[in-house]
Amino acid sequence: MGPYSEDKQIQRADSIKRLLETNPQMSEHMKAIWNKHLLNLAGNEDEYVARVKSIYSTLKPKHKGWVTYE
């Protein structure tokens, strides 16, 4: 995960929308999964940073110098 980029989030959303539009044979189950991914994209930097912290704060340091978010 890199720094937050609104442009990158827009690209991700556009890619998912294109995938959904160009695959009419996709099962309803897969459509639901991709729609969930679309809705779960971070809408702003604060939300993105909070998600990064929640993911990486649960990891256990393996060596000295490991950055922790608490």
C-alpha cells in the first residue's frame, strides 16, 4: 500500500465499472463481489490511512525498526 492518491482510486473505480459493464455473462455472485469492492474503495485520505493503520497494526514485528501504528 502506498500513499493515498485520489487519481488511483478513480482509476480503480473506473476499472471495476468497466469490468462490470463489459462482462454481461458474469454471475450475479461475482457481480456482487465486484460491486462490494467498488463500494469499499476509500473515498478520502483519512479513510485510507485509517484502513492502512487497522491492517498493519495487527502485524507482529519481525525485526527491529518495524513501524507500528497504535
